[in-house]
Amino acid sequence: MTALLAAPAVQFGFGLLGISPPPPFPAAFDEHIDSWDRAVARLRTLTTDAEQVLWRMTSRNEGPAVSACAARLTADDGPLRGGERMAADCHATALALRIVKIASTATWTAIALFAAAVGVAVGAALLLGAGVSLPATLARALAMIGKVLRNLRAAFQRLFRSLLERIAGRRYVDMNGKAMTHRFADAPVYRKKAVVRVRNAREGEEVSTVLADGTKETVNRAAAGDRIITNPRGEEYIVTPENYAKRYDDIGGGEARAKGMVRAFQNPTGRHVSIDAPWGERMRGGPDVQFAMAVDPKDVRALTSDRYLIGAKEFAADYEPMPLL
């Protein structure tokens, strides 16, 4: 698969179609499958060991206490049957991931072969015609095909993210989907009121944002010129120079007063969730986390794509309602 994606014709075809290889989450499949396989093996070993202990206990002892213990261990809701069911569930999950891996590989193989065919055909046409640019009709056709394939890729990515998050006990939420966009349009506006500490980030510096309840919300890596903000309760995060100018006023002494605004509402799923943050990393929160969208101070009613999560305690302490003018 890697060799196919690296082929010059495939790379040229991808460039014409506007598709970015490699396939989504290439290492995640094997990592998760291996984890579930290990869980299956461990649960089966524990169940076998428990059955041997139970057999030895009942074969060498008798009486009401032994009978009661054996009945509890072997009951439908007991640890032995429960361990067997957990092993079966883990095995089913590993099997589902294998099926998704096969589907992903097949999908991307088909896309790569199609891209190779496009690359070869267009390259040959340009060489034979000694042309330097694509005819307008062909360019439009390639743009349409590329859009369809990019949409297919994005849909598959969302499906796979959703599967992985459900396996981990979280619900994946598309923050830029239609349902969330409608909710943000109706959500109240809040103004951040905290005084924060600020420092210049080192290029490449990695910052983990940890909420007051101990949840590791996200990890981000700083670029040149970025600032690192530390909220009053200690959680850190990175902001770009542009966003810093919009959301903070320097007050000296390494401190700044927040002036940012968001539209926000409480997590409507009632479950642990994960989202794709605007900076490209995964972001996670609990049932009481706030879904937030940064507001442009010049147009408070405009909807932006800068959407993320804010911890419940952090939101309650740092934000206050702001009436729309």
C-alpha cells in the first residue's frame, strides 16, 4: 500500500485531483487491534485460571460455604461468565476493526489506482500534445472528480473516528456539522473575564491542556510567534498571534486581560465526547463540558469555524453572559 501511494503516477494523479495521501490513520488500526487481541488473551487466561481454582476448591472441599461460593462464581452475572462475555466482546471489537482496516485499504487502493490512471492519461495527453496546460473542460472534470473523492475520504475519516471513540466509550462529535452549526446560531454569547498569565512560546514547544478535574483535554504544538496562556486554575493552551490580538489586552507584568467572546452551550449528548480541534488535534471532554465557538468582535452574529471545548469549571469561573446588541 505504501509503495503504491508513493508511485509517481499516483502522486501526480493525487495532485491533479487535490487529494492528500496517505490514507487516514494508517497506524491506528494495528495499534487498536493489537490492544483488543491482548485483552482477549488476558481475559481468557484469567477465566481459565479461575475455572481451575474453582475445580480444585470444589473437588477438595464441601459444605454450604463452598456451594454458595461456587454458585456465585458460576452464576450468569458472576465473574466467570462475565469474563467470558467480556472476552467475546473484545474479540468482536477486534474483528470489527479488522473489517474496517480491510475496507479502508480497499478504498484507498481503488482511489490510488484511479489517481494513477488519471495521472498517466493526463501526462500522456500533455506530452503528445506538447501542451503546457490542461484544457478547461478536462480541468473542470478533474476538479469535480477530486471533490467527490475528497468528500468520500472525509466521510470515511469521520466514520473511523466515530468507531474508535465509541470503542473508547466516547461519542465523536462533528463540531462543524449542520446540527452543531444550528445550535451555535441559537446559543447565547459569553464574554471571557479572566486575567491570565502570558509568555512567548518556543517554536515546536508541546503544551498539554489539563482541566481542573484532571481531564487531559488536548495537546498542541507551538509555532513561531505563538503565545502560551495560563488560566487562573493553571491550565495552559497555545494561541496564535492573530488570535492573541483579538482575545487579550496586555496589562504588563506578564499578564493579560481576556476580552474574547464565545457562543456556548452545554454538551447535549450527556456523554464523554471527543472532537477535532481547530489546531488539528483531538480534544476530549466530559458530559458537562461546554461546546464553544469563538465570536468575531466585529460581527458578533457571524458563525465561525473556530469551535472547541471548555471545561465546566473553567467556563463557570472565566465567562459571563453578554447581551447581544
